[in-house]
Amino acid sequence: MAIRRILAKRLSSTLKLDPLPPHTVLERSHIPATPPDSVNGDFFRRFLQRREINHVARLPEFLSIPVGEKLREKLRSMNVAGERIRFERLAPPAPSTATALLPAETMGKITVNDAKKILKISQLEKVKSRLREIPINSISYSEFVQICDEFCSDREQSLDFAKMLDESGSVIVLGDVVFLHPNQVANQ
């Protein structure tokens, strides 16, 4: 608020003409004294609004973006000639050599990364199904990691699976207790 007042004072002080210019200026030039131009004041008054503290600041009308019916009217007025973009005349972009392979050529080819992803997902689903078979609601974290170890190749991967299952919400890990059925925990 204070910054706005300071800016308003500075802007208005630069626009004000002194009613009695210094004596040296009058001797050098024969410019007739004119009253202050109200147009300059009106220009800056558009940006500096007086409003109460509890009212929301609004942009001036010429700076606001039209919405709804005003936007439709503005768009209709812009399209006076009825011209429109014709997409049927545009040519599709030329395929690059890297992406020019047809689906028939890439069918049946699996990269090493794709195979790793598929293996990881299948192992994770096996762990989930094994956890669903357990009738009790909670187990210890060490038992949970042992179940993950059954389907993983090493200890690090089983810890990663345990973390992924916790982050995905398949299980809830609280300290040393693992809740196997999070939907039942939420209902209780």
C-alpha cells in the first residue's frame, strides 16, 4: 500500500508543471505558460486505483481478458472475412529415419530394457499375490522382506520391492509392522 502511494506521488510529481518557472527559463524561452494537461493525469490514473482495503484489486477494463460471451463476441468480430485454417491442405511432417520403422518391422522385437521391466512387473505381481494369500492383517517387516526375497534375485531388489509396495499403497509399513490389507485398516 505504501509503495503504491510513493509511486503515485512520484508519477504525479513528474507530470505536474510548475506554475512559476525559474526566472532564467523565462528569459531564454518565450513558451507561453499552459495549464497542466489533464490527459497525462488520466493516463496514469487508469493504473493507480483508489479502493478500500477489503475490496479485491481489479485490473482496468482495457487490461482484462474477455471471458464467456465477451470472448465469443470478440472472436466473432476478429473473424470478419470468415477465413479459417484449412488443415486438409497441410502436409504431415516427414518421418525421421529413427522413427520411420513400420509397426510390422518392430513387431516382436523387445529391447533389453523392455524385458527387464516385464520381469520386474511379473515378480512384483507374484509378491502381491503371495501377500494376498496371507490371512492375517499384519506381519513383521522382516517377514515381509523374506516374502519379497522368495521372488527376487538379491536382497537389494527385495528391499526395493518392499519400498515400492509401501509407496504404491499395496501395504502400509509403520515401523516394524506391515499391514497387508490397507483397505481394512482404513475401514477400522
